[in-house]
Amino acid sequence: MTKFSSFAQTLQSSDIADLLALTEKPEVISFAGGLPAPELFPIEEMKKVDQAIYEKEGRKAVQYGTTEGYVPLREEICKRMKNKFFVDCEPKDVVVTTGSQQALFILSQILVDMDQTVCMESPSYMGAIMAFDPVRPKYIEVPTDDKGIVPEELDKILAADDSIRMIYVIPEFQNPTGITWPIERRKQFMEVINKYDVTVLEDDPYGEIRYDIEKLPSLKSMDTQGKVVFLGSFSKIFMPGLRLGWIVANPQIIDKFVKYKQAVDLGTSTFGQRQAAYFCQMFDMEKHIKEICALYAKRRTLMYDSMKKYFPEGVTFTYPQGGLFTWVTMPEKLDAKEMMPKCLAKNVAYVPGGIFYPNGGNGNHFRLNYSNMPEDRIVEGIKRLGDVLKEELSK
Ligand SMILES: Cc1ncc(COP(=O)(O)O)c(C=O)c1O
């Protein structure tokens, strides 16, 4: 028998993971994953990109690179940080990561010790909980409302616990709720965190996928004390399989982060980084993002209208102005995990909401993704979910 570390022993398969595995069957209309629409991956353009990389850089393109990342890509990221997130930064402030998922893991490793506290919005991205778990932190869930985190509640929590090292937030088109913090909320949040000795992880993989809302300043753009680490990603605006993300942080954090990342993977794929940088140079990334936004906005509206039509009274849902998800709240007597087998029997699936709460509970929610399913399947899937909801509520 292999003897595992105590952390590895905690890695058990869960009944939710078993249920989610069933959602991958082709006959299932799955609103479960957070997958981009594959029909928009720019495959023809990438054939030209790959050829250009080999012609221009030859073998250098597949040699090891620096841990910080390929400089032209970091320069491109700085331009995007300025234009999209209102942040002034230079390549030295940026590290390219193997997806923002890796950044979540490394940041928790360098900022938090076992039994110290991590604060996150309630609910929050389950992948972040997974990334932070190896540190074995305590989690405090900060109450949220329809405008995002509630700053007064965060203030009380921070005042009461000096073991809090890290606050993890998703201010734009949150995963799972789809909620975006208005500017006032962002300012109030920054006023609160500036009073305490904590680091904020601002995770923003969806900020460029916006439909009917002006760009808002990121928390990092309001950060006067170097407390905010910005996490960006190419997964949703480009292609997730390249596994490309980045952080922008203060020099001390960059230094520790790079040292830790060296141990993890030496550096992010040198070829993949060139693919993103060359694509931005050779093609129009903004046009590409506009096409993504147009398709997802159409699917968002269709899903929303279908829910209004087919979901029974008492079931509420968010209207996201960007991102990939909407969040459904059922009357408390219903439990989304228990309801899942009934939905799977009708070949339709979602993610039960309980797993987005690090301390559990809250079974009466579920998350729906609208980016990945074609329009006819969205309408049919929501109709089937509506049927199950009506049946369950009539009991
Ligand atoms: C909020 C959030 N952060 C991070 C990630 C991970 O993204 P990446 O593909 O860049 O690792 C995701 C993926 O869905 C996400 O929703």
C-alpha cells in the first residue's frame, strides 16, 4: 500500500465529483462546466501564428525561458492592464503563470501559513478553495449582497481576527454569482482593507467579457499601498488549453512568487506564451473579444428569458452583465445536490451551489453556465430544469 502525506489523504472523490462526471456524456445538456464556446477558438489564425513563430524564432521558441515569462507577452499584458483595467505597470511587475489557477495556488503558499485565515466572498470560486486547501487555512466567508462583498461586514471580520493574511475576491462577473461590484463598493472595500495588514487577491478572468456595462476601475488601479495582487487570464478571451494567466503585484511579492514558481514548473510554456503574444501582434484581439462578447450576450439573454418563461415562482436568478455564469436560488426546502439525479435523468445538468461555500451549507442554489451550449440546447435545457423545479416545488 502506498503511504500518502496527510494532505493527500484528504483528497477523496466526492459525490459531487461523481455527479459532475456524468454531465460530460454527449446527450446531457450541460450548464455545469465553465467552458468557453469552442467554435470561437481562432484555429485558422493559430496555424499562421505557429508558422510565424518557427520562422522567426526557430528553436529558441521551444527552449526553456525565464520564470517571469516571455518579455513581449509581458509587454502586451502591460498594455492590456492599462487599457482594460486602468493599471500602470511594467514588465518587471508581471509574472506569466500557467493559468491563473497556478497563481491562486502559489499566492496562498507564499502568503498564508497553516491555520491562518483566508477571507473570501460567500459564495466564491470553488477552484480557489481547491487551490488554497493545501495550506490548510481556516476560511471566513464574508457576507455578500447584490452589489458584491459587504464592506462593513468585512471591516468587522478583519477587526476581530489578526490571523487574516489574505482576502480573495472576484469583483467582476463573479464565479459563481455573475455579480459585479459597482464603483462605490470598490472604493469602500479599498478604504476598509487599507486599515489592515492583509493582501488582496483580485481575480479577474472575466473582466473583458462584458455585455452591457462600462469598464470599471479595478481594485488594483485604486491600490496606493501595494496590497492588491491582480490575477488575469487568457483562458476566457483566447483559449484555456494554452494555460496562460498572469499576476501584477508589488516587487516583494513578485520576488517570492518567482522563487516559488521556479520550484513548481521552472516557467510557463515558452511556446504557448509566444502563441498569445504573436496572436496579439498579427491579429486583432479586440475584434476577437468583441465576437466572444456578442455570442455570450445573446446566450445570456436567451437563458435569462427562458428562465423567466419556464422556472416556477419562488425561484430567482441573477442577470449577469458579463462573464459566463448565472446563479439560481430556490426556496430553502429544495436542495440542488439532491435534485441533481432527477435533472440528470432528464439529461440536463448544473453545478450544485453548496460547493462554492468553503464552510458548506447553502444547498438551495445552483450555478448555470451559458457560454458553452448552442442556443437550441439552452432553451431545451432550461425547459427541462423548469419541469424538475415545478415537480419538486409541488411536493
Ligand atoms: C474566478 C476564476 N479564477 C480562476 C480561474 C482559473 O482560470 P485559468 O484557466 O486561468 O487557470 C477560473 C476558471 O474558471 C475562474 O472562474
